[in-house]
Amino acid sequence: MGYQEAIKIANANTNAVGDIVCEVIEFNDRFVIIYEDRDGNVPDVSPIFVLKESGDVGTFFPPDYDGNFFKSGQAVFTK
């Protein structure tokens, strides 16, 4: 799956109605989708992720991941 499909899945599974995607970060197994509101503010909530193989959606809560995991991510879309 590419990041465009991950955005579609995330949009269908989030309460970010009216919000827009401002960044997508790709990791080996998932895409992390970060939203902002119409005023350009990023809400103070954990972004969601979409697993590449299954399409499962979850909350990306940074303390659950070690520093090496963060280093493996790369921005693939930035508004």
C-alpha cells in the first residue's frame, strides 16, 4: 500500500472531520498520518497510523516506541 491509500483508510477511521492531512511519515511497517485544522493548528493528540500489510488503524503514541524506531521514519508527504 502507498501513502495515498493509507490516507484514505485513515480518513475513514478518524474523528478528524474537517481536518486535513499535513504530513505522512513512512516507517517499515506503517504510515503515520498527522492532521491539522483549517487554521493550520496541529491538535495535541497522538496521530494515527495505518499498517501497510493489513490496513489496520491505531494510535501512534510515541512513548510506546523506542528512539531507533523514530529514526527509521521518513516524511513522504508534507503539505
